[in-house]
Amino acid sequence: MDKRAARVANTLVGNQENAAVLEITMSGPTLKFNCSSVIAIAGGDLSPKLNGITVKNNKLIAVNKGDVLSFGQLTSGFRSYLAVSGGFLTREVLGSKSMYPYIYKHQTIQNGDVLEIAQKTTLEQKRYATVAVNDAYLKSSTLEVLKGPEFHRLSVTQKKQLFENTFTVSKENNRMAYQLGEILQNNLDPIITSPVLPGTVQLTPAGKLIVLMRDCQTTGGYPRVLQLTDVAINILAQKYTGNLIGFKLIS
């Protein structure tokens, strides 16, 4: 969901940017390591602790066999990303290592699951420097957008509402889409089924705005009024029910 955070975590431990990471949403698991390795955590701050001692995001962390990593209170963002040196060994399908319900038995890690690591590395084997990571985006509520294919069909009033109002993330939010709570006056006709992308903002006949996310469908029949930048998708991926966002048009 937040590609930036996943990339930061992988980069810190020396992995390829697309190596498999563990995405942790809102509340984290308790993980026991069966070997020594090096890990990094990025994205939302879920108060991680190693053997009961607080550890920080965006840092290399050495773990030994028997160490326990746990997570506590959510203090910023919504999703955290755990990378391990070498990456997690997961099945690759169509170039992706993500878990998906129609491909795997389940799409989330279950209690008792064993996660294999591609290679075992210790901190002494890593060459590293202190890295300053700017996590200001976690607190940002501004989503930069481009005009969507049907943007020109909006009235002056509708465009004004889009860019002058703030919108609330509703409880209808998941990996496929975030629905916003406020109603936008709408008299647009549906469109012929057309391609959509992660970040496409659709306007429903009822006036609801739906922001498609990373696991969205490939086509849709609602007017596509805006398109989020990739940075904006990362920002929205760190929001949850009740959070406020606003749109900023860029060219």
C-alpha cells in the first residue's frame, strides 16, 4: 500500500526494492526469530520493541536467535513495513510476492506461521551508514492530484468543492479502495466501462468519491475525475477511518 515505506525498509537492509516485506496494519504481531539476522522497520510507528526494549523505525536492527519482536500503540501513520536482510521467501506470481486471497490460502499471516528468510545475515556482515529518513509525509493530509479523464465534465461548483473542501476517510476503506464520507453534488452520467488505475478517483451517481488503491480492479464505470500521484497514494495508505484529507491539483 505504501510503496515508499516498503522501499525504505528494503533499502536499509540492502535488499532489492521489490523484495518481500511484511506489511503491518494498525496493530502488529509478535514475532520470534529462529536465526540471527538484520531487520528494518519503516512507515507508520507502531511502537516496536525487541525483547521488550523500544527500537526505532528507519534503523538497522540486529536480531539473534530467540529474540522477540513485538508492536504496541499506533503513534503515527497506519501501516508499518518490516524488511529482513535477504527478504522473506514467498511464492512469486506474475512478478509479485504479495499475498492475495485468490492465490494463497489466506492473505494475512496466521498465528503459528513460519516465515522463511532468503539468507541469514548478521549486522557485522553489513556495511552501513546512518541514514536520515524524512517521514513528514505520514502527517500530511494533502493529496496531490492530476485531472482525470472526465474532470472536464465537472461544473465550476463541483471543481470548487473538490479543491476547497476537506474529506473524511469513511469506514468503507480497504486495500481496493477508500471511500470518502462527504457527498459531492453530482448529475454526471455513468461512463462506458473504462480502464482505472491505483489512485483513480471515481465519482458515483450518489455523489460519493471513491479513491482506488493498490489492489483495485482494472476497469470501472464511474466518471474518473482525479488521479492521485504515487506519493499521494502512499500518504492516503497511511490514513484510516476519521482522518481528513484534501486534494491539491498539480499539472
